Amino acid sequence: MRFDRDRFIEDCVAANREHDAQSAVREVLECATKEPQSILARLGAPRQAGLDVLLRSPTLTIFAAHWAPRMSLPAHDHRMWALIGIYTGREDNIFWRRGPSGVEAVTANVLFAGDVATLPTDTVHSVTNPLPRFTGGIHIYGGDFFATPRSQWNAETLAEEPSDGATILAMFERENERQRAENERCR
């Protein structure tokens, strides 16, 4: 089956109206990621870090996240449910638990092309692309990802800090700057 971007968005919007929206949308994402090479052919190979926004609404956000080689995001929350479906590369997640003195790592999960992860509303996780090439994944959120204030935790001190869509986008742009600097050094 060939991945159809518009049909995928329509199916996700319809599934998001179901009683258990996260499970219904997950089914749509699982069907799409069964053939990750079809998504890759339609969306193209990631060439820089960033978020290709497919849909943004008050109740649903869908984007293709492009992780630069060896890129990491610190522990952060979403304050809404989320789904991740990898279509190329690999995404390593460390899951954290809030405690009286901050957050502590509790478990990890590795996602490869074709894998889908479900993140409940209270999830705190950090993300790394450990590969020397780009990783691409479809990320779906049960709300407006870009307008929702959230938290992230400093990678060195684990101090809680404010975060939002602009903060995350700035991290992706810093990764692009890092990639450009590395490419210049190699010339």
C-alpha cells in the first residue's frame, strides 16, 4: 500500500473523534508504519533536523520529526497523549518519573523503522538518535503541540525549566547549525 499523506491526515482526524482517540489514532499510525519505506518515499529522506507539520489544530498535531545524526533532546513532557511511528532510522527513548526531588530515569525503549510507541499524557521522556544518519518519525499529539506550555529538564542538573513548541524548534535549529559546522570542518 502506498502512503498517502492527505488520506493519512484525514484518517487520523476521523480516528481522533473516537471515544478512545489515542488507540484509534494508533491503529491508523500502525497501518502506515507497516510499510515504512512507503512513508519515506512519499515524505522524502530527512536532510536536516526539523518538524514537517502535516496538521496543527486545537485537538490534534501531526508532524514528521527529522532527527539529525546523534541528536538528543533532554527530558521533557507533552501534557497530552502522544504517538511515535518511526519510518527511517532509530529513536532511543529514556522514560523518566517525577519524584519529590525532580525526575529519575526508570526505563528505556528503542524504536526502529516500523515501530510505534504510545505515550500517555503524563509521560516524561528524553530522545536520542544514536545513528550517524538522520532518523524520521511521525509524531502525533492529542492537542496543539506548539501552543501548550510544558516542561523540560536540564540535561546536566535535571532542574525543571519551561518549554513549548518554540523551545523545541530552537533545539532543532541548533542541531542544523551543528551539522553545518561539522560539514564545514570536513571540507
